[in-house]
Amino acid sequence: MKLRETISLAHQTLLEAGIDHALIGGIALATLGLNRATADVDLLIDGANRDLAIEVLQKKGFNLTFSTKEVLHFDNAGYLDILLANRPMSKAMLDNALLIKGAKLDIKCVKPEDIIGLKIQAYTNDRSRELQDKADIKALFELHSNMDINKVKEYAEMFGEWNSIKPLIGK
């Protein structure tokens, strides 16, 4: 299944089930103006909706291949990764996500500073991602110079990364 079809099917399925969701990952980057190759759709949902999301997505042909209390990975009807918002900070990301109006789809996307927070978390968990994630962070700052620097600093300090993020944003 093509990415556009995967996004549309996952979005419509979650919407019909009343599950709030927002883009994260590579498609969110593209939505925010930074084109990057990606092979899957990444979404954020409230962790309280985990079981319902599994149920409704499986009914639409998604096959659950991996599951923890933090993430869900699906294939078959398209590659779909869902991050479960279980903590106040990730729930706030979902609550503050922006509605992006598209030609064929209106969908929420987390804010650029929240994408940066997720990228910092990702590369501190897997250092092989660091160069690409830092390049994405720098590019997001160039595209969205009006973002909340204090929020970015909060994320960076959470992972002990503020000193490595400051040069990327010219601070």
C-alpha cells in the first residue's frame, strides 16, 4: 500500500473510532516543510486508546507485528507505527498538535518543537540516528524560526543534550 493510502486509511479508522491522533516522524517533517524519505506512517495517540486502536486498525486490515506499552507497529495494510502518549508531556504534544488542512486530508501534526523533542529522545536511545536527527533539527529551526525555544530547551535538558542542540539553532 502507498503511504498516502496508509495515512488515509489509518486516519479515517482512528477518526471514526473517536481516537485523537497526530502525525509524527517523516511525514510530519514533510508536512512541516522538510522532505525526507520515509517508508512508514508514524502517529501519536493517547495511550488510553491503545486497545481500541489495535481493535479498529486490525478490522481494517492492519496486522499488529509488535506491541509494548509505548509503541505499536503494524503492517499488511501499510507500515504504521503508533507512539502511545502515556506521560503528561507526550499527551500535551497531542493536545497542542496543529490541524493541517490538505487537498485530500485534514490531519493533525505535532508542532516543530515537539518533533525536535521526539528526535532528541530517538537519537539518545539509538546513537546511530544522531547525525540524521540533528540534521533534521537544524533544518526545522531554519524553517520554523518562531518556535518555542524554551520548549526545545526543556526537551534537550531532559536528555542532557542542550549543549549539543544549542549550536544547531545558533544559541
